[in-house]
Amino acid sequence: MTGTQFTDHLLCAQLKISKLIVFQFKLLHRRLATNSFLTKINLKDNEQCTFCQNDTETLIHLFWTCSVFTPFWQDFKQWAVNRGELSNTINLTAYLVLRLNLNKNKRLDFYFLIARLFLWVCKTRNTFPKIENFSLFLSHYDTPRTNT
């Protein structure tokens, strides 16, 4: 790898980390613009969920209770179990998914953060979340595991 390639690689990694930090900050401070908020400031006419069209689109609804996103979380759980990151007996609660409960597994915390970002990207692009697409999305952020 040449010096220029290394610099480009380092810059790209820094941009990805920055994007994650900004996303996590906006999520924790409820600064992601859901349809509910966009309706209140007259930028949208309808506060219904972009995907299910059944409930008001809030962050809790979007990331946890939406009937369209629920299958993704079930697939995510199985994906994490298959990777050895999560016990099959654990119940995914809103606290775990929304990062309101600290995990001791930092890699799992990272995967949950990427999953939330993936769901947000799906919302902004108006595409349905699929675990196969998440795996590709994750490959842009994940680093290979080392056996230490």
C-alpha cells in the first residue's frame, strides 16, 4: 500500500466513524427527523410511518414496534447468534435495541449501532430492511475479527 492509498484509507475510515458518531448523537438526543416531527414543522402532510402506514412514525415506533422492522430484528438476532455474539436465549428488548442498556460485549454494541443506522438509511431511501442487505452494509464498517 502506497502512502497515498494509506492516507485515503485512513480518511475513509475517519469519515465512517464520524458518520456513526453523529448518527448515535442524533438518535440519543432525538434529533432524527421522523414523520411525526416533520409534520409538526409542516414539512410533511402525514405523520404515519413510512413503512407500515399504521402508526405515527416516532423513533420508538420506527426502531422497535413497526411491523415492517420487527422481522429485521428477529433476523438480526439470529444473525448475531450465528456469529457467536449473542445468546439464543436472550430476549431483544427495546432497551437492548435502542442502547438504553449497557452490554459488556463492545462488538455487539457496535453491531446494534450499525443495525440502527442501517434501518435509518432504509427509512431515508424508502427501502425495506433485509438482513442480507445489512450484511453488505456492515461490511463497509466492520473490521475482520482477530483470534487473540
